[in-house]
Amino acid sequence: MTNPMSRPKLACCNFIPNFKELRQFALEYGFAGIDWTFTSPSMPQTRSQLTDLVKGIAGLYPLEVRYHCAFSKTDLGDGDAEEARKARQIFYDVCRLVSKLRGRYLTIHVGLGRDSTIDLSWDSTIIALADLVRFANNIRLRLCLENLAWGWTSRPELFEKLIRKSGCWATLDIGHARVSPSIMSGYYEVEDFVFPQRERFLNAHIYHEENENGHIPPKTLADIKDRLHLLSELPLCDWWVLELREEKALLDTLSVVRDFFNND
């Protein structure tokens, strides 16, 4: 049962470009934080852009900010050595950036999924991810691996190995988990993503499921109730991101999550 004293912080994405408007929206609807996603185009390229970003993030106070990478076709274990080197440089750069922003949590993806034709090396991925984890630890950053809907991290047994062998933390995306081929086939359950490393999960992404149109909100609490119960039993998972980038879908999901707290 969810204890009100230990309820997770609810966060929304940085779906509003203007910092002041984003802060106002989050506070108006009772969010505790912002989950800030970096894409390749949104990474600051100049000193002026970095200065603006630092000021903007600082201006979101008192909201907590955690960070998330969504870099297309960028993978630590790319089978092409030069592409793997470039990918590693990008991930190290974003770790340094988050540290400059005084961030303490960063979620990343490895083992590319849908629409990817990139050849990957499992062994190189483990080595590179472990190296990145050590670097992040040295700058007081908790690096979290997210499960995707396709690819290695969509398979509970491989997701567990990546976490265990690299020493990274984890983010559970319940929408990705639902549509994972491993889950859809009935061979695994969603619970298998978190066992036996329940204590490694620090964040969750909340919505019903992902399809070709993007993230789909739950229609009712019944759609996601079992998965929210699973999250509520994870001892360190205190950051729930309602990962919708359209206002109505986001607020509908917020209503469902609050129903879960109020009726649990």
C-alpha cells in the first residue's frame, strides 16, 4: 500500500519551451519537478546558449529538475568504431552538462530499438556503459538506464544484465514495458523488469503505452493500476514522470495517478 508520507514526486516533461511558462504550469497543477529531455538539436552549442540554459534551469526553482537523453541513432555499442567513439563523446558531454546544471540524475538509452538498422556489440556496450557509470559517479551523477519498447532493454533478462554488469541505476518506463515483445508474448511479466534489482530503480515514466503515434495516456486507472502498484513497491523510485507532451493527455494522466493515490 502506498504510504502518503512516501509518495513519489510527480514530474512533467519540458514540453513548454518558455521557462517561466513551464514553471507556472508545473506549480499550478501541483507537480514537484521537471524531467528535462535533451535531444541532439537541443544541446547547447555556444557559451551563450549554455548561459541561457543555466539561467533558465535555475529559474525553475523550487521545482526539482532531473535529466533524460533522447539521442537518435546514437549508441555506446555501435559496431562501427568511429560511430561508437562519437556516441561515447556525446554521452560524456551530456554528463558534464548535467553536472554544470547541478543535476544529480540522468536517464539514458542503450541498445537501440525500433527502426534501427545499426549493428551493435554487446561486449563493447557493457564496457562503455560501465566506464560511463564510473565517470558519472566521479561527478556525483547517478546514471540511470531506461528500458525501451524494442531492442536489448525491452528484454527483461538483458535489461537486468546491463544494469548488473555496468553498475548503473535504472528508470522503468511502464509504457515501453507494456508493449515489449517479451511481455506481449507472455513469456515475461512487467514485474520481471525490476527483479532482482528492485533497489536500483530511481525513476519511472508514466503513461499507458507507446505506439506508432507516440505515448498514449491511460483512459482509466484500471489501465495502469497494476503497474503503479509495482512502482510503489520499489524502495528508491521516488520520481514519477508523467511522460506526455500534450497538455490534455498530461492532465488526464495526472488525474488518473492522483486517483491511484487517493484510492490505494
